[in-house]
Amino acid sequence: MDNHSDHEATVRMWRRVRAWFHFPAGRLLLKQERAQMESILPNLFGYHLLQVGRPGRIDLLAASRIRHSIIMSLESPFQTRRQHHADLHGLADALPVAAESLDVVVLPHILEFTPDPHQVLREIDRTLIPEGHVIITGFNPWSLWTLWRWIGWRRRNPPWSGRFHSAAKVQDWLRLLDFDTLLIRSFVYYPPVQHGALIRHLRLFEYLGRRFQPFLGAVYVLVAKKRVVTLTPITPRWRLRYKLVPNGVPEPTAHRNRSSQHRDTT
């Protein structure tokens, strides 16, 4: 499949993903993700913030203190202008941003719906300044929601059609790019029901999940910091120069000089 076909397939997929986030379960999920962002973004500073993709209409960046924030759409430019949901159009694996120009990048469910998550992270590494931060949200492959992936037709539809990557795996990928993980937090412990009336009665699941299975939430948020690569000074390796004494045994130059001085004085 050529690049144009790949791009068209990605656009169609993201249109379906965004449609799911308009359902009750998707909207409630985004509200919880916004709550997570409200506890993270106020502590991150800089001049430029980029959110790659916008799953729904909920503003995930409202709590940020960074004035210049950009939302980049992964859909077609026409769709972006018509819905007024984004300031920029581009591809997650080829960001239209200069190198080392961003202070914070937010990836809401990008890695599980992209053909090459490694290239997406390489783009994050390229565009972030040293000590810049990336915030990643993703579906946990080891949660109650994962069971729904194997029930009938759901596996073919978003979000079940995505490739879920664990937080530990994403952390390993980031470590190879010299990122330090600062935070991993799980949330969302209720089953993915789509009826608003049922969602209101799921507080018990949330309580039990936070209390007894804190790492098995359906979604995780990961915050990582780009490490500053410093040059390590090379210490010179000093070598002793040897001279031969009359009997042919090598002797350090400094000791030979002291011996010569002693003979001179005697």
C-alpha cells in the first residue's frame, strides 16, 4: 500500500475513532482524561504546546498555563476547517513542526491508532526541546475493557480495533529515546457501557477499582521528560615514560632523576 493509501486509511480510521468519543462512554472517558490533565498541565511550563489529534469536543488543554497551545487534526483539512476543532492539520508520524520548538506535546490515544507508534515517538523526540514533556493517554491491554475486544463485532470497531500498548511498553520505547518517565497513573474502572442511565450507577466499580486494583484501569496517563544529553569530558590517560638503567631494567624517569641527583651529591 502506498503512502497516499495509508494516509487515507488513517483519516478514515480517525473519523471513526472521533465518532466513538461522541457516545456516552467516550464522552465520560474524555471528562476523566480532562480531570487528569487538570492535575498535570498546571505544573508544566513553556511557550508552545501541541496536542496531536482531538478525539472529541472536550478541551483537554484548558488547565495549561502555556498561552500558545495548538491542536493538530489528523483528519482532512476540509473536515478541520468545517468543524473548527483544530488549528493545524498534519500527520502524527510527520509533524509539521520545526525541530526542538515545542515545550509540551499531548498524545491522546495516538499510539494505539497509528500504523507506526515508534515513528510517532521519534517525531516527539525531534520536536521537543531538551527537558520538554510529553503526555500520553492510552488504553490498558490488561483491563476489564480488553474483554470487550473479544466479544463479537466489537473487535472491528473503535476503540477495540486499536492496538493497545501497555504503559510499561511505552515507557521502554521512551527510555530508548532518552526520556525519563515521571508519572504513570491508571483510571476508569467501570465497564464500557454506552447508556448514560447505566453510567450514572457505576460509581461502585470506580471505588472498588481504585481501592483494590489501582493498576488495572482501562486507561493510563504517562508523563515523560526529554533528557538533556550532555557531553562527557574525556580524562587524559597519563603514561609514564621509562628509561633503561645500566643493568637493562626499566626505571621510571622521575625515579631515575632522583637517583642521578643522589649520585651527583655524593
